Amino acid sequence: MLDTTDKAIIDIIKNNSRIQWREIGEMVHLTGQAVGNRIRRMEELGLIKGYTVDLDYSKLGQPLTAFVTVFMKSTNHMGFKSFSPKKQLSSEPTESAAMVVTYWNSGWLPMRN
């Protein structure tokens, strides 16, 4: 499915998803158009699902991240993973990801508000 050139392209765009295809092409010895074709193919295959931005929250006036511990009464970890703080809390956090701590039947929700 993937060759070494595809893997090199992935490594490059993981570090900078805004880099121009021509620049990637120079690094992997392809034309920019060939790089674009490979990237589109990987997107269509679902290998590349999206692109993201790494924000400096302190410069946005949000310097604090809180880790909220959630204790569960059951071992239904799928229920915990599907828990959405955005639906449950009145003020929407801008970021949340669930980490399940299976031994204690609990999990952490890193949240920024």
C-alpha cells in the first residue's frame, strides 16, 4: 500500500502540513504534482484524515490546562470514551481528550476553558 516515498512524505507533512508540494518533491525527488497526487491518494484511502494546528494557548489568554478525574461505577470504557464534555458542561472546553486508567476504573479529561 505505502512505499518508502509515501512514508517520507508523511514524515514531512507531520512536521509541517503547510509545506508546499514542490518543496516536498525536492526532498523526495519527485515533482510537486506527483507529490500532490500521492497526498490526494492517501487522503482518499483515509490514511490522511485531516490536518491540524498546534496553538500556543497562553498567547490566546488560556494558559491553564486542568486534568479532571472521572470515576466510573462500571467497567464500561466505551461509555467513558463516548462521554463528551462539550455536551455535559455548560461552558464548552476548547480541547478535550479522554485517557482511560483501566486499573482504577477511572479516567482523566484534560480540559482548557
